[in-house]
Amino acid sequence: MRSKRGLLLPFALLLMSLVVAGARKIFDYAAAPSGEKESDFVFPRFSGEATPPVVKVLPSSTPVVFYQKGGYTNDASHLNKTGIFGIVRPGSEQAIRDALQYARENHLKVTCAGQQHSMGGQTFSPGGLVLDLRDFNRMELDPARMTINVQSGARWWQVQKLLDQHGLAVKSMQSINIFSVGGTLSVNAHGIDPAPGPVAPSVRSLRIMLADGSVVRASRSENAELFRHALGGYGLFGVILDAELEVVANQMYGRETLYMSYRDYPAYYASHVENNDRAGLVFARLSVAPQSFLRETAVHTYWKTSFDGALPPLRAVRHDTLDRFIINLSKTGGVGRWMRWTLEKYAEPHLHDCVTRNQAMNQKELCLVTRNEEMYDDMAYLKNRLRDTDILQEYFVPFARMPDFVDGLRRVVRARGANLLNVTIRTVHRDDVTALPYATQDMFGLVLYFNVKFNLRDNEILRQTTRELVDVAEQAGGTYYLPYQLFYSPEQLRRAYPTIDKFFAAKKKYDPSELFTNRFYEKYSVGHG
């Protein structure tokens, strides 16, 4: 029989190995990435098989400086690695014009890119020339007119920092500030301010460079057809050079969070938020914890409130390490999701950075936060070292039909076994501005966040889940968002967007040589798909 000492040694080694493995796992879940995530895994397989062409110095009447010759590019999905001719990173209007001329002379297709967070190849085409516009980023503020003129490559965090210095704030943008202004305009994005909803109503005018290098100013009253199509036009009509955007005063808000059944949210929203001038920002989040899966709803409302003295300057909120660990742990299953929802419900209110009571003077116990600070979020904690990727989708349904869509979502996700990490509910009011509206009436936008590993199984599950959710949205009288993976069929696209063929016809009117393209256009336009 072994001695106790002989038994303790392997036990100690096992315990040590478990501790080391656990520490390694905690590090992997919590640590920031050391660089940009890369993946050679492509899904669907046919979408990225093109090898980069051999790039030669082609004859041209104008010089073009390449940021990258040949090679590959990808988007934020990490699933669309695609061979391209090259990337040009222009910093001036003339450099953009030169790049377009170079492309015309050498029969290259052109796509515009910013942060490349569209996930269906909307920012590149096999063998094409990519215009990376992030160096084209000047801004000019006009406080008297409450507008700011922004070149398309500027990121929203840059806009926010400038506005904050003048007591102003963005009127409409996404809930994350890392995106480029041009990218936001090209997908007509929306955020957590329920008043404008989509960004299009806050746009006064655009300057657009067409395929021949000419520049056109467009607004609701000048070149209105081009204005309607370029907003939400996915870069297919020309290069958006700059935009004149409406801005608003920065304000102090009181943050309030309520918990309720998802079925009660439409009535609560109608009676407390809709048409209520006191509501500054609002969004809801559905639980993905097993015991309350897609039933319990956290409603976050930011009420306008008076405040004595100057507003505090903008400062970034940072809990990246903890937030990254919690979100990555929730990818592993029910226990992780339960822990995340519990922490969000009971611990997060105490971690939220608010104005102190001394600063707030006679304010009530509400957490006070400025509009700029609440909208200044880069969500850096979503970047990680794991061999997986996170996929966004969005569906839009009329206010009263939201519970019907959620019931269908719950059924499809459970049946397919999709790894759903998050559901946020926002407001998008009827879009009368753009030619390709996703909000044909006042709607809730449900933003879904899925996790997939770099394998065929996970991604095939998500493809089937997507197609079924598009049908669920249609049955609830709704639509879906187009900047994401191209899993929907042409028939589903035309049912959700009955004006899509008129949209494609207008694209050919403004760009008859089809210089501007992307994977979305190549798959779904007549003559390409």
C-alpha cells in the first residue's frame, strides 16, 4: 500500500496543474490582445478564396501612393479574408480623385473603408482597390449654427472630444464611438437617443465625389435623389467626402434602471418614453441567463436633469479587464451567462462612473452622467485573445410586435443551439429620408450579438439561425439590417426591402461604369448575383 506521502505528491501536482490551467484561462479571458486578431478561416468558403493579384506598377497619368500593395484585407468579422489589388490611404480630396482616376485607367473596382465593422464584405471586393479614408479626417465646428462639418474618415471619438470642449454633443451615432463618420452615414446607423433614431435625420448636407472625380453637394433640397441614396448607400454611389451634421447641447442626465418582463416593455415605452421630452437616452437589454432567458428586461433611461455649475469634462470610463473577463466567461455556457446577468443587475450600478454627490449639490440619488460621457464608449473589452469572433445582427419590428419577435428569437436560438451573448433594444423612428429604409414605421431595433469559433459547425449554425430570424422578423411585420453577413436569400432581401431594385438602378444611373462596388452589391444586384 502506498504511503500518504506517496499519495500527496500526485495530488499536489494535479492541484498545481489545475491552478496553472485556471490562471491561464483567467488570463486568456481577461487580457487585452497584443495585436489585431487574424484568421485564415473564411465563411462561407467561396467568399474569400480569391488570391491577391500580382501587383505591378501600372501605367497611369497620375501618381498614387499605396499604403498596401496586393495582399489581403478583412473586416471585423474576421471571416472574410479577401485578396485585393491594394489599399490607398488618401489624406486629401485630390488624393482621392487621383486614386479614382488610377482605378478607371487600370480597370479596377473601388470600395471605401473606414473601421470595416460591416461584416459582409461591404468594404472590399476581390482584386479591388480599397480607399482607406481614416487619414481624411478634418473637422470644423460652427457653434452658432449648431453644426459640425466632418470629413468622412474622422472617428466619432474625435468628434466627441472636439464637441465636449464647447459644451456640445453628437445628436445621433452608434453606441460605440470607434466607427468612422463616413461608415456610419453609408449604413445609416442608429444609436441610443430615441429622438433622431437613425443618423440620417441629423445630416444637413453631404459632399460626394462621383466616379468621374467630380464633386456634388447634396441635401434634402439640392441633388435630393443622390442625398437619399448615398445615406445608407453602402459606398455604391460615390465617396462621401464630408458631411454637415447637426449637434446638440451636452446635458446632465440622471440614470435610472428598471427591470420588467419583455412583454411589458412596449407599454412602458409608450407611456413613459415616447414623446417625453425628458428622455435623453434610452435602451433596454434582455437577459440571456438560463433562468430568465429572453424574458427579464433591464431598461436603462437617462432623464434630463438640472445641474448647478459647469459640466465635468469628458473622461473615458475604464473597466476593461473585468468587463472582458465577464463577457468572455459568458461565452462558455449557462453558468457564465448567469454570472454576467447577476453582476450587471447587482454590481454594475455600483461600478458605473457617476458625478459625485458633492458635485451634484442638491441632486437626488440618481446616478448623474453627461450625455457625452455616456455616449463615449469604445467597448475595448470586446477585443480579446480567444480564437473566436463575435457577430452582430439587427432586426427591426413595430413596437407592439416586439414580444412576438422575441418569442421567435428564443425558439430559433434554442432549436439551433446558437451562442447568443447579448440582445439590446433601441428605438428607430420611421425613416422618411433615405431610399432604402429599414424603419418603415416607428420600430424597436433589436441588436443581437453572437459568438462563433473559427469552425464550420458554429458558422453553419449561425447561417441557418440568420435565415430563420429574417423570417421571424418578417412575420412580425419587421425588417433586418444589411451591413452584416450575407446569409439572407435574394428573395428575403426583396421582401424586406421592396425598393432594392430601384436602389440598384439608381446606383447604375450615378455610376454607369460600376466603378464602386462591394460584396453586397455583387451578390444581390441583378446581373451580379
